[in-house]
Amino acid sequence: MSNSTLLNDHIENCSDNVVWAFLVSELMIFIFKWKIRGNF
């Protein structure tokens, strides 16, 4: 029982990391495009 709970927590943490990485990358791309547009 405890093993499955630990495994589920680990999977959730991994998925959260993937979501955060995706959001951060999207934010960086948005800022990059905005800076280029602002410069030119």
C-alpha cells in the first residue's frame, strides 16, 4: 500500500516537473519574441 502511494507521488512529481518545464519554455519563447518585436 505504501509502495504504491510513494510511486504515485513520484509519478505526480514527474508530471508536475514536465508541466513546469513546458510553462517556463513557453514563457521564455514569449519574452524572446516580445524583445525582438520591441527592438525592431
